Amino acid sequence: MPIPHLARPDLQLQTRLLHAGHAPVFDGGHAVNPPLVRASTVLFDNVAQQREMRARRADERLFTYGARGTPTTFALEDIVSELEGAYRTKLFPTGLAAIGMTLLAYLKPGDHVLMSDSVYGPARALTESFLKPYNIDCTFFAADGSDVEGKFRPETRLVYAECPGSLVYEMCDLPRIVELAHARGALVAADNTWGSGVQYRPLALGANISVMAATKYLSGHSDVMMGTVATTREAWEPLATRSDGFGMTVSPDDAWLVMRGTRTLAARLQMHERHAMVVAQWLQGRPEVKTVFCPALREHPGHEIWQRDCTGTNGLLSFELMPGTNAQSVDGFIDSLRLFGLGASWGGYESLVTEAHMQRARSVADWSQRGPVIRLHIGLEDPQDLLEDLCNGFSALQP
Ligand SMILES: *Cc1c(COP(=O)(O)O)cnc(C)c1O
């Protein structure tokens, strides 16, 4: 029996405290943005409705319990599905949780997974900490995909790619990898944090599953963590079953923040791209720099694939200092920067710097003979100020 959402002077105070304030109090229009709905319990009008909702929720997205999402998280799921060109999307507390759940959903003991040499470091770490103990074999393939064909096995169930790759943005021919995988009955998942659904869209290139750390550009303000997994209709069921089975959900407050970030995502990326290109071209002219890594540069390996498959670049760029650069002076370079924050993660409005430990980050590619690599995230500051800051950094470097 629904309790009428009205003042009930006949009820005791304790009861009135609990039941007051639920009536819709506004006459008039409605806000631009969806409301923030926080919920654990969801109430039904009668038993028949509750029974019907429970019967339908395996296939349909219904508001039946907080762990399965609220209208706020559903709204964000729809925005991400729109970005990714996906059938549906699930949200996770972090980008890493989204990666972990993808591996859990599509792999079982005895299976084999092919992982790109360029994957995000903690995803690589999952091969030792989780896959191996659960008898799921993992082989790394070259970040450009050149050796992937020969690495398939009869039990290969999943190819897990990241394009452009973490730290130095290697490009692979994803449609070609998809063709090889699908011909062998394997699915393809891609980490799409770099492209964030604006600059790159793995599902449009044939992948079945796309993972993003919404912590980065979708949120855009360095104040919230979240991960997303978007899939095609055919690939949806294992993800939905695992995710619901493990009780995976996100706070609607966090979802609301990420949703706010998505409204300016494309506009911010355009500005990150413009500023990053100014810095990238300036770095290419510095005598201390051996290589600048950014797929939008003509000299970047796989630049033609970037031209074909991406619609732009973002604020990320890395550079290799001349081999033999004094390691302590690299610390001095970083410490002397005033506008670049020293920290992991990226995708916020601000510029960041961190050293990229390439030898640790790759097992197929050999980085032992190369110079130190520094990763920058170019934020929305005026790029001229950033160049001056970097100039100061370079004066701290010693050969
Ligand atoms: C940051 C990042 C993740 C993980 O996201 P978190 O929200 O920090 O867990 C995954 N993939 C890539 C490529 C990333 O850069």
C-alpha cells in the first residue's frame, strides 16, 4: 500500500518524519540536467509490479535496486553508449575495475588471451596476479600488431588491444586484428581511454568491447574515478551477467559528475589537441630531445593509421631525451617545472608531467638502449606559458 505523500497530522511524529517531503514539490518546468537519484531500495506500488520488474530485469534496464543502477547512472550509460556507438554500457568504480571485469566476463580457465604490448601497466599486471593463477594464458603481441597473426591458438578467446598505446602511443591496425580474431572465433576488446569515444571509436572499427577510464577525459576535472565498458549487442550478455553477479555499481553522485564532464568533452579535446600540437612541434626542435611521441605527428610510426582511424589527438605527448642523458638531471627537469603538476593519471584541465618507465612497461619491444622518456599531459593553460616552463626544465638537464 503506498502511503500518500501528504501531510498526515493523524500520524505520529516519528512516522511523519519518515514520510514527509516525498511529494513532488515543484510546479512548473524541469531542470536541464537529469536529477541526481540516490538509491539502494527501490519501492514498487504492488506485488504484481515488483514481480513483473524482477522477471524483466535480466534483459531490460529497469530501476529495481540500487546495485543495478539508478536513473542517474542510466543516463550516463546512455551518453557513453552514444559516444562509443554501443548497444549498452556498464559503469565501474575505476577504469582498472572496468578492465578487470572485462577479463572476468569473457575469459575462463583454459582460455588464452592475446594482449597488446602497449597496454596500461596495471592491466599488464593482471596477467600475473589474476590470469595466471586462474589458468588463463596470456601472450603479448607487438604494439603495432605486426606479429599477432602467428600468436593465435585454438583456445584464444579474446584479443585485448590498446590503440594508441599507453605512454608512447603506438598505432595498430585494429580492423585487421578484428578480421584475424573473428575468423578464429575470438572477440576483440580495446582500451579506448586515449580516444574517449571522440578521437577513436573501436566498435566502429569492428571491436566487440570498448573500455574507457572515464576518470580521464570524460570526467575532465581530476575529481572523480570511473570506468566504462560498452559492447555490441552480441557481446553484451557476458558483461551484464558478470557485472550484476558481482554487484558492480557506481555512486550516482560520481555518475552525475562524470555526466557533467561529458557535456564539454569534445570542446575540451579540441583545445587539448591544439595546445599539445604547439608543444609537440616545439619539442621536436629542441636539441635535448631525440623523439617526440604523438600519433598526429607525421614522423610518428603508424601516423597513416592514425589519419585513417582517428579524428584527432588529445593532450598527451611523450618525448625521449637523448640516450645518455644524466638520470638525476631528469629528476631536476621535472622538479623545476612550475606549471606542470607531478602526478599520474591525466585527462583533467591541467598540465601534468611524469617519467615513463618504458623498459618496465613493455615486454615485446626492447627499450634498453633508449633515452629516458617523459610523458606530458597538455592542459588548457595558454601553451606559451607551458613552453616557458619547459624551457626552464631543459636548463636543468645535463648530458
Ligand atoms: C588511467 C587508465 C586506466 C585506468 O583508469 P583508472 O580510473 O585510473 O583505474 C585504464 N586505461 C588507460 C589507458 C589509462 O590511462
